[in-house]
Amino acid sequence: MSLGCYQTVLFPTEGKSDFSSWNPLKNSQLKGNKISGVKFSNFQVSQRRKCIPMKLKSLLSVDSAVEIEGKEGVNTGSKYDAIVIGSGIGGLVAATQLAVKGAKVLVLEKYVIPGGSSGYYQRDGYTFDVGSSVMFGFSDKGNLNLITQALAAVGREMEVIPDPTTVHFHLPNNLSVQVHREYSEFINELMSKFPHEKEGILKFYGECWKIFNALNSLQLKSLEEPIYLFGQFFQKPLECLTLAYYLPQNAGDIARKYVKDPDLLSFIDAECFIVSTVNALRTPMINAGMVLCDRHFGGINYPVGGVGGIAKSLAEGLIDQGSEILYKANVTNIIIDQGKAVGVKISDGREFFAQTIISNATRWDTFGKLLKAENLPKEEENFQKVYVKAPSFLSIHMGVKADVLPPDTDCHHFVLENDWTRLEEPYGSIFLSIPTVLDSSLAPKGRHILHIFTTSPLEDWEVSSGHIY
């Protein structure tokens, strides 16, 4: 049964690729610093962060730009082409891509600002990112710079700061590895830690580049839509065959073809854990290839003023296109008529109707709360029987004195102490982000932000009678 209800759609692209393959050991990074959608700060990637010049100023003032008021007077009688539930990045991209093509879109957000897990909050002069600050898709080249393309579609651009080190691993057996922006620097450091595995390292990451180059050559819209993929096959048959070959494979099996050292295999597990929150044997090779290479091709680029500026820019662009966004609008259920999703109802009783309903909520909320059990599609029912939820995260946001950190501290860290087997256990590993290393405007002068997060079962934090934490 088709309900006409979709989870977040992918990013359409229009531009043409000007390359067929990228050699990571020959091509240089960041040639030029001006693009549509993204503007790079004046910063040399090869320098350490202590050389960042002055305090940076946000293009989007967090104090003013986020108070984008949702349309208080949205007319429940209006007929929309599409309604998007949730203003996370996925929902906003779906909405803006439809709006620029002439659709009338209404976005409904239960919170007071856009962004979802890519939002922010402020306390005492600090601007904290709610979720991750490791931002992919913010480069000026290729076809996988999806955030850049989404911003450019609605005439927006953001200033970004290139991060010289994607992540600094602190692992058992005193293994410390920095994933440098430059691929050659990273691969040389890794081979220096495992000189006996030089050939295996080059072959494993070489296979990652095969996948990345295939993905990067396509006008990427979806890897799940048969009609679209059929059309792409005739344009790029070799690239599509490459992806088809890797589609059923996981990164762990590929790594074990070339690598024998257990610590190096555990390092690859940690690399994949950051991508998927599971080890390499459970991480699709296509996912691993895209992320483990894009960090060197496009690089990790942090938006000046914080990650929350992405959602604000997209929300403003949506309104400029004549569509609408309503805040404090908690959708309680999707309205079904003759087996098709035709509208939504929010908590204050208002109802809105559209030809298409797109949910940016989790699939668990979409099919478990917003739809009645009798309306659950059979394919979704089967999926939920076998699918395992990714873990939740416990986040701690702190403001500390800047002088407690060395001047050359990296922005992102992953810490797994003493025991490789604890990688996937709750509280077993720690992610640390220090975004003020890149953008000091996020905190008061002389202060740093620490964002510490670790996997944590949601059940540990459920409030019960007499439960205190």
C-alpha cells in the first residue's frame, strides 16, 4: 500500500562534473576560495590552528537570524503541493528543492527554531551546536557537496573554515592517529604506525576511492530509486557497475582481504564507527567509501557562526521562494484518505492538507506515532522486524577557560581507552568536539566550548516514578 508519505528525500543536483576520477595522492586541496553557496575563510589549510588570524565574525548573527518567526497566520484552508514534517536539514533541503521548482511548500516544526539535530542553543555568550560539528558536503567541487548545492539553490552562501584534521584518534595500545585533510599526510602517518601493512593500507583505501570516484561522477539524487538509477546507467555504465559490485559488501570484509594486523583492523572499525555507529563488518562499503574519501576530497569545513546557521539559511531561502514554515507546530498524526496521506494534524487541533506529505521525523516516529497501526505499509512492518535502531547519544556541553588547552589542539577527537572490545558498548567511546578551535566567535573571549558525547541507551534516561538523575 502506498500512502504518498515519504521520509526525507535526497538532494537533487543540476551541475555537471568536470572530472572523471580523482587521484588522492596527486591532486592538491582547496584551489581558490570562492564558490556559490560557500565562501572559505582566509586560512591556510597546511598551517596549524594557532596561526588562525583574528576572531572571526559570524555572517548570520545567532541573536537575530534565528528568531525567524514562523508564519503565525498560516491559513489552514490553503492547499499546498507538499507538507514537510520537521525542519531538520533533510526536511529543509526537501522543502527548498521543491520550492525552487515552483511548488508551494509548508514546513511544520515543533520547536521554535529550525535545524533539529543540526540546531543550536545559546547560554551566557556561548553558541552550542546541538549535534555534530563534523560537516561534510560543504566544499566547492564535485557532486557530493550537497550542502553547498542546497544553499546555492535558494541563493544562500555561508562562510566556512577548513579543518586541517578531520579527527584525532586516541586508541588502545597508545595508538594516536590524526586524519589529516591532505590524503597523503594521513596515509603516510597511518603507514608509519603500521609499516608492515603498507600495501594493505593502500589497497583498502584505494578501494574506497574507487567507490568515491564512481559516486562523485554521478548527478547524485538517490541510490534507491530504480528509474533514476536506470537512467544513470546509460550515462555512466562503468560507474554504476562499480557501485552495483560494492552494494552488497561491507567495509570489514574488504579490509580483511588486504589487512591482517588486528590493531589496524580495529582502527578501521573505529573509522567506520564514526560513520555508522557500528563496526566495519556492519558498515556498508559504499557508505564507508564516500565518507572516508570525501574528508580528503572536499574536506571538513565548519560554518562560521555555528552549524545552526545552515538551517537558518535554508529556512530564510524557503520563505524567499514564497513557501512557508510554521514553528511551535507539533504534528500529532498524518491524515489518511482512501489509503493515501493527504494532510496532517497538529497538537492545537489545526489541520493542513497537501498533495504530498514528506516526513523528516525518524521512521520510528513516522510509522510508530504519526500513522495508526492499521495504516502501516507491509514493507515497513517487515523492515521493522529485522532492523536494529542506532544508539542514542548522551551529550555534555561545557564552557572552559581557553588556556587549559594547548594552542595546537585539534577540533575533533575520538577516544577509546584500554580495550578495543568496548568500541560499540554504551559509554565505551567518547567523541569530543571543540568548535571554538576553528571559530572563536562561538564563545566569550578567552573561552573554549567542549562538546562531549557518547553512545547511551535511551532507556537509561527514561523518567520513572522516583527516578532522579
